[in-house]
Amino acid sequence: MTDITTASPDGLHELRNRHGRQVEIVGPDGQHKKIAVADLTEADNDLAVRFGYNPVFKREFGYLATFSFAVSISGVFATIMTTLSYPLEAGGSSAVVWCWAISGFGCMCIACSVAELVSAYPTAGGLYFTISRMAPSKWVPSISWVTGWLNLIGQVAGVASSEYGAAQMLLAAVSMSRNFNYTITTDTTVGVMAALTVSTGVVNSLSTYWMEKMTKWYVIFHIAVLVACAIALLVLTKDKHDASYVFTHVESTTGWTPIGFSWLFGFLSVSWTMTDYDATAHITEEMSEPEKKAPWAISLAMLFTYIAGFLFNIVLCFCMGDATAILSSPMEQPVAQIFYNSLGKGGGMFFTIAALLIIKFVTFTAMQSLGRTVFAFSRDRMLPFSNIWIKVTPWTGTPLYAVWISVFFCIAINLIALGSYIAISGIFTLCAIALDWSYCIPILCKLIFGNFEPGPWHMGALSPWVNAWACLWTLFVSIIFVLPTAMPVLPDNMNYACVYLAAVLLFSLVYWFIRGKAVYTGPITEAIADDMSEEEVVINDKKKDHGPSV
């Protein structure tokens, strides 16, 4: 372990001056105790001295588990199944294939930019924390506040939309098993979604030890299912489309003219699948050598998702048959209908259930990330009732209160479907927009202010070019994603994403003026302030670091 006197002289000096050579931590069984900084692991040492946070989680995640976690957050086999209808309706087979290739490259630029920042600043706060290191001190509170809220609502929308997709898959399998003599209603889908979300909360109530064991082998199962399904479809589908249809056929049911503009809506599928890049960052306090493992896991997992998703989309387009027929499937699940048509009842049910298991792993890992985000934001006094969500439960060593408030809001946001089924598509869109902008704001801070200090994983001379393209691409697709996806625009087909986004930003603005501006100073130095009251911390941090709040 690196000696603390060489790890960060400035951090050591301040730690000694204000809190001696000890920090308070929570052990794996929940007990609180003081421990000498010199006795911490290198990763915990870095967390306490460089970033000023108490190491409260046990570091269980190794290389395989971290990579598997990063792959599971995209769940490409299941998430393509959830979102194939968007490019297929927007532009036909060509949109399914080429929107993935084009938008996927932009998403890879965002992913690599995120990986670079995570390598430099590996904390549970993710990219939100990086602003405190890159932006001018007087702007840290306001910029990190907006970034944090965008990231939080993006993660809530991501888990909620994944759970809704999981409910659709489960009901598709039920319908298939009953030879389609089962009517799927929105009310039933919402009820199943709620039950599945609660099950995700139960799994996330386990300790980090069990979460690591569950996550470790997921990637092998995922790849096996993906490869087996692709081979089965190519071998058993009798009437395949030709290459000309797959790569060049354009049709749209959206009503937009020219049709080329409608085609651009196909970008949503890959933008929803290849997002939540910083989910791995939110568990960096649960892995050793996070500055190395996390960025490699993020970049390699997204590269796998990009390539595997592109190839699997091509397979689906060759084997899907009549696009109109699968889009109007009684199961309301086009890809499940493809499985049934090509592989029969048994094969269709098998791969639909496999997709359900995969997307549940997506929700398990996404909820773990979301719970850690709520914990990290509460640690910085950013959320209402932060003193509750920051509690780590003794018998699991995990933030159960943060997990279950996340479960509540993921269910609540999906209740929108009871009023309007079409409004659910806005949740998918909100996830992509909010998360990507929560990444691009720190990336812009890196480019504009020039205070970035790279970690072990960085892109060298390519970095500013990749960063710039990531921001430009996000701006481009964000404009597309808030536009109505069907014409003429009616209440039952409008794009509600902009309404949701405006509502969240309005709430964050109101809460900023009601309380945030008085108590929030940006990411705090917690490891050396445990014996201070909230008011003392706020006053001290304002004097020392930030000046007056903005």
C-alpha cells in the first residue's frame, strides 16, 4: 500500500490539522469505528485523502465482476428487444442497422470521455463529483447541482423503463405459452412492472458480497444467449430478407415528411441501450484499483455493446419477416414475435425468458448504481431528507434507505402509463437525454476550464477531439429526441420527454432556492468533517473552497 505521506501531501496536511490521522468508517457488518488513515487500503486511502470521503463500502468487485457489471448495465440482447420498434417504425430495416452504427459511434465517444473522467476521479458520486475538481470554485455549487439532478432523473428513468420492458417480456412469454389466448392490458403491465421493481429492490438489499457473486458470471450467460439466438435465427428462419432489404429498405409509419427526417428517430434505440456509462463509476468505492478497473470496464463493455448490437440488429432484420406484422403483434413485443415465427413456441419462449433474465440483471445493476448515487448525493446534502438516505444499514453494509426510495420513484414514474400508454416512450427518451447531458456538462468543464488532471486511463492527444464530438453529438440527438415522433401531433401521440425534463429541472430549481442554496456547497470533504454539524460544514466549506453560493 502506498504510504499516506507520499499519496497526497496537501490532503495529509489538512487531514492532520482538522481531524488528526483517523477517519470514521462503517465496516462490512455495519459497525462504526475510527481507523488510522495509514491502515486503510490504497483505494480507501485515496478516497479519504484525495477526495475527502469516508470509505463506507467493502471493496468486493474484481476485474471480471466489474467488467460484467459494465456489460450488464447495457444488456444489449434484452435492450435491443425492448427498443427495436423505435427505429423500425421510424425508418424500417435500414434505420435499425445504420442508426445503430452512426449513433453508436457518438455513444462510444461519450463512453470514452466518461471513462477518462472516472479514471481521474473514482468516487460513488460519478461525474457529478468531477465538477468540484474542474470548474471554478464559485461555479461548483450551481453546475454540480444541475448535473446531479440530471444524472439522478436519468438513472430513475433508466431503471423505470427497463422494468417496464421486463414486464412486457414476461407477459409476452405468458401470451406465447397460452397460444396468444391472453390479453395483455396496460394495467396488467404496470402491475407486473411494480412487482418486478420490488424484486429488484429485494436483490439490492443484499450485501455487496452477494451482489458481486451474482454479477461476476452474468457476462458469460449474456454472450452465450446472444450467440445462440443469432445462430438459431439464421439457421431456422426459412424466408429471410436479402441484403438489399436489410441495408437499404426505408419505410416509416410516423407521418413525417420527408421520410429522411423520421429516419433519425431511430437513434433512440442505441442511445437508450448505450447509456448509463457512469454506472460503473457509482460502484468505484466497492472495487480495488478503481482508477484502472472502472475505465477499462466502461470502455470495453461499451465497445462490446456497440459491435454485438450492430451484428444482432442485422440478424434480426434478415429474419424478421413482415415488419408491419411484428409491430402489430398481439404480444406487443416485436422481437418476441420474431422468435416465435422463426423458432416456434418452445424456442420463442426460451429466448424471451432469457431476455427477461438479462434485463433483470440490467435492473439489478442499474438499481445498485442508482442507490449509490442517492447515497452519494445525500452525502453532499443535495437531496431532501439527506440524513435518511445516507444511512448504511448495519446487517448488510449497504444504503438500504437509498435503495428503497429509488424503488418507490421507479414505480411511481411508470404509473404514467395508466393515464397514457404512449407517454411511457417519453421515459425512454428522458433517460437518454438526461444521462447524456449529465456526462457532457463535466466533459465541457474539462474542455473549457483546463483544470483536468488525467488518471491512469486517458486518451492522450485524441482526448479533446473525442470530448468535443461527444458533446456535439449529444446536442444533435437531444434536439431530435424532444421533437414529436409522429405527425400530426395529437395528445395521444405527442413526445412527453420535454415535459418530464422540464418538470424535473423546475423542481430542482425551486428546491435550490428553498434550501439548496443555503446548505449545498458542492461535493463536501466528509472524511475530515464528521464531527461538525451541517451548518458548520456549510460555513467552513464556503469560506475555504467556494466563496458565496451562486
